[in-house]
Amino acid sequence: MTSPTVRRRRLSAELRRRRVQAGLTLSDVAEELEWSPAKLGHIETGIRKWPSVMEISALLRLYGVTGGQREAILTLVRESRLRPWWTEYEDVLSSAYVGNEAGAVALQVYAGILVPDLLQVPDYTATVGRALGHGEDAVERMVTAHLKRQEVLEQVQYHAIVEEDALQRISGDRDLLRAQTTRIIEVASGSDRVSVQLLPTSAGPHPGIAGPFTVLEFDEGEAALAYVDATQGGVIVEAEEAVASCKRVWSELTRIALSPETTLGILRRMALLT
């Protein structure tokens, strides 16, 4: 089953479409059901995260949706209300991002000076957690959450650009560097769904210096999203032009980064030399 986060977004879009198709405004529906316009607006934009089956049934009656179409939408409601595993780890990860990551069909990831999350070995994740100021309990939870997230690599097309600097920053710990480069090699060479490109320091300043980001693509004709990371918590970007801007930066980064084949060769030499 796809992510409840993605289910909620699809539900909101479907309800907006059905209302417009029925020729009704937000005010029309709110007046008929004796709701506030804000309540309906929150359902249609996803702000109201867990609408009830009873509420959506009322909307569908008003919109004239019956039979199999009605049941399909109500199934979407039930699935959108599930509490996924990542809600237990909101202190150490972005639930909004992971919810979308879990439902994506393709991820394009640039993590800046860090090794991307889905490629990290546990010791690297723990090192990052401590650098962020987490205590040991939170670090352990962060490692557990990252390992769980990495299961998505079995079902998604994954393309990551790894800064050479991200690996150089752990060059003082030879065991960690060996483990981390070996992990990237195994993931990148073990599946045709995974592609990794190394961005050498010699490439100089590039568009990615604005910060880490991920482009997420979905099936069923759903628009792509972007996630832009930040110190105080990242944001999900939905605006078409903003997502297109991230895609343009991604395209430039893939152009200047080393090819996947060259990347694997360099990583193998790094692993042997450490």
C-alpha cells in the first residue's frame, strides 16, 4: 500500500475535482451541509489530515458520486487515516518528507555535505546525529528510522549525487570511510533501480550550493514535489515553477558530476585504500 500521506493528497485532489464537476462552490457545499467554508477548504487542501468516512460520505452524496466510484473514494479515506510507522520517529526525522518518500516512484537526491540518508551506514547516521546535538537515545532512534527508511530502495527508482566532500569529511575515520564507501558501492551496483554520481570537489561552486533538496515523483499522473532541506526543518514544495527550478538544478548537477560507472571505480579505489 502506498503512503497514507500520498493517499491524503490524492483524496483532497479527488474531492476538489468532484465538487467542481458538480458545479458547486465551497460556499455552496458549506451551506448545504452546515459546515464552515474553512472546514471544507481544509479537507480539500489536506490541512485536515484525517477526515472521517461519515464526512466524506456526506460530500459524495451531495456530489452525486455513487456505486464503485464512491466505494473507491471511501477506501482512499480509510487508507489515508492509517498511522504509519514514521509517526513514532517525528523527533528525529521529517514525517512530512518520509510520508511522501514512502509513496514516491522516483527520488532524485542531493544531500550537500552529507551522504544521502538512504545510503548511510548506521555508524555514519550516528555520527551525524551526534553532530546535530542529539543524545544517545535520540541517536539510536535516528539510526533505527534510517534503516527502516532504506527499505524504500527496494521499490523506487533512486538517483543520488554524492559530494566528494561528504566522504572527505569522514576520512579521519578509516573504518567508517571504508564501511560507507562499501555501502554505496553495494547499493549502486546491486540494483538497476539505483544510480549514484560523485560530484568532485574540483567541480568548484555549482548550483547545489544553495542547499540540499530532493525531487519526488509519483505515479497515477500526480505532480512531482520537491523537498528543500534547512537547519530549522525542511519544507515540501508543491508549486509547479518551484519544483521545475529544483529540476533544473538537478539537471545541471547530473551534467557536471562523474558518470555512475566512473563513480563506482573511484569508490572502489577509496574502499581499497582505507
